[in-house]
Amino acid sequence: MTDGEWAAIRPLPPMPGWMRGRGGQPEAYCHRAMLDAIRYLVDNGIKWRAMPVDFPPWDRVYAFFRRWRDHALVKEFHDRLRGQVRERLGRDTEPTAGVIDSQSIKADAVVGADSRGFDGGNYLGASVMAGRADRSWWTAVL
């Protein structure tokens, strides 16, 4: 992660409890190193155990990710980052619509034709997923 990217996201992750005076042990690795490792894992599609030695140990990175995931911090971080990016583009922080075309989901068997929407961009033949993506924001936005 470049210094500019880190400066943009540094205030977004939640502050650890020990830094707020709530006790606990300081973390052994900084958030930047952990986010870099997770970003590398997602971008390259590797397994946790295949994490290069340039990053913190895989089990520490996984524990960090699992703790964030279990406490819904991944979603919170994603939502904050998405809001920041949308604000910078002059949009509302929350998306108002999402589009999934027929390449992304097959709905003809379960959804009646009268309740299906129209995808005006479908003539391009592209699969479109706007709104919340599960892991693509790690690589697309950062």
C-alpha cells in the first residue's frame, strides 16, 4: 500500500481497545502490515499458509482478519471506505441501487417476468454488480 493510500484509510479502521485505555495487550503488528497481507492474499488468490515471509505470519494475519470478520468490522470498514470514495466523487455515501445482470444471477426459474427489472446497460454484454461486493473492494479501491 502506498503512503497516499495508507493516509486515506488510516483513520477508517477502529482503534484498538488498549489505545483507548480499555486495557488489553498491544497488537504485535500494525494495521497497515495486516491490511497489506490481506490485500495480497485476495489479489493473488493464495491460501493463508502460502503467505510470503515479507508479511506477518499467516496465522496472525488470519486471526486479525477473523477477529474483524466476527465482529462485523470488515463490513464496517468496507462501508466507511465506500462512503469516503462516493463522497469524493460527489455522490451520496450510501448507494441507492444495485444492478445484477443475467450473467451474474439466473432468476428466470424463481422470479416472475412481471417483477424483473430492466438493465439498460445489458446491451454491452457486461456483467455488472454495483453496490456491495464481498472482497473485490480490497483490490479495486485500495
